[in-house]
Amino acid sequence: MIFPLKELIEYDENMYAITAAASRRSYQLSMIKDEEVKDNDGKVVSLAARQVFTREIEFRIESGD
């Protein structure tokens, strides 16, 4: 799957937060060597972006306080 453009265009929340979440999820997927990465031709970033934008996984931003 390529980066989910439709979801990106329709997204109306904090773009920085979702970008950071997708980046972090990419790292997690690559570290655990998730089987789904193989099914996505090794494209970790697009898989992570899809998971975040389609809300397959949830994320939250924690304050630094």
C-alpha cells in the first residue's frame, strides 16, 4: 500500500502529532519485525501511516510536564 493520501487529505487535526505517531509506529514495526511488514513488501512507513490514519492503532501525545 502506498501512503494513504485520501486519509491525509481528509485529516483535519494536528498534522505534527499524526506524523510523529506514524514515525514512532514505523520504528516499532521495524524493531518487532511484524509479519504485516512482509505482507506490505517491507514498506514500514506506509504500513504505519495506514495504521495511524485508519485508526487501526491509537496514539496520544503526552505533555512534557
